[in-house]
Amino acid sequence: MRARYLDLDYGQLHYRSNECSSAPPLLLLHQSPSDSTMYAELAATLDDQYWVIAPDNPGFGNSDALPDGFSL
């Protein structure tokens, strides 16, 4: 798993991915208040079977917070 960033209008969204795009995608969404590190061990076991994508929700982990007036 490598740390990646997606540039958005409000800032950056941090996510972890193994970049195995030929495998079926598996999106791992963390609970709040937490971040994508909660899936580190699970992602390691699924690494060769799935294209694992584990984002940090806005305002959590290494993702930028949403601007005022926005919420999840």
C-alpha cells in the first residue's frame, strides 16, 4: 500500500492504494473518527486479490477538511 493524494477543489484527499488496477476494486471506508490506517493489516492480506483503495474521509487522517458550509 502506498500513500496517494487526489487534488480536489477544496484541497487534497488522502488515500492508500496498492495500484493493482487489473484486479477487482475493493473500497475500504473507515469509521469516524478514524482513518485508513485501521485497514493496514486487512489490506496487506487482500493485496494480491484486489485493487484496494482506502481513503481518509475529509478532515480525518491526512485529508484536508471540507470548507465551512459543507459536511458529509
